[in-house]
Amino acid sequence: MTGGAPLAAGPRGAARAPRRAPRRWRAAVVALLALLLVGAGVTEAALKAAFVYNFTKLVTWPESALGGPADAFVVGVVGKNGLGSELEAALKDKTMGGRQIIVRRWQTVDDIAHCHILWLSAEIVADDVAMRRVLQTREVLVVGDAESLAHRGGMVRLYRETTDDGVKVRFEFNVEAARNAGLEVSSKLLSLARIVTGAMPEQH
């Protein structure tokens, strides 16, 4: 598994706000707000895939991670029962900063190649060795829906919430993990999240 060159960490545990056009921020935030309000009529998996797409607009990756202007922006899925099909549908013909977004699937962490967002299935999150391998890589936004993901060093956990209007999708964000990975996160995105902390326990 490979990653980009390390960058200097942001100031004092807080992710730095990305330097992007305010209009793009506003459009992405409005889209996320709409997703937070969606109830019946949309599948949970489709909602989660749409969230992943909107994260591409509100998280900034270093230029060293993005490569050249002709290089694709890669969303990876690793493990069983992932969100692969839904992500492929949600991201079809989508772009990020002019780069084509593509989805790649891998069975194990040993198979993972360069990517910018990585969706982890529950069995990967539960595996200490696999999680440590994943978290060694910088400049990758680690996302999933396993209950312990954000508390074990992943960045974003999507979770379901049942209300009178139906099932909603919400998200937790581990800001410290994102900062340590060299990513910049919009304060607008964080204002919609439940902020959590946590990291993999040290090996003895």
C-alpha cells in the first residue's frame, strides 16, 4: 500500500480550512444538508455513496497526492460487503477539481494501491493488523460505516439514525486523524459532523 509524501501537520490538532472558492463550499454544504434531511424513498447505501462524493468537495488533498492534471481521483473500496456498486453509480461521470473520479475495489489491505478516499468494510476495521496498515498511509481519507471506525483512527464514519421521518444518515469526523494524514478539512463540513477522537492503541 502506498501513499504520498508527508506534509507538515496543521496547527495544534485542528484541521486547516481549505483555500477554495466560497461558491463551491456553499454548493457542497447545501448538498450535504439536503442529504441529512433525506428520509424515505432513498436507500441507505445510496445516501452513503452520495455523502462520499460530497466529501471530495469539502476536503483538500495536497498536490503531491493528486499527481498531474490528467490523473484520476481514486475512491477505493476494500473488504467484503463494501459500498462498491453504489459508489460506482453515484460517482459515474463525476469529477473532482477537473479530474475524473474512478472507483477501484480490493479484497484485502495487501491489494490496495494509490487512492484518495478509502472505504473500509467492517471486517477490516475490526482487524488490528489491517487497520494499522491502512493508517500508515498519509493523504488518504479513510471512510466507512463500522461502528468503531472513527474511534480507531479512521476519519469519517457514516451511521444511520431512525426518526419519525424514516432512516437518516449522519456522520462522525475524527479531525485529529485527518490532520495527521495531511488533509485539510472545511470548517463547514465539520459544523455538520459529530466530532470524535480516537486512534489505534500502541503495539507492545
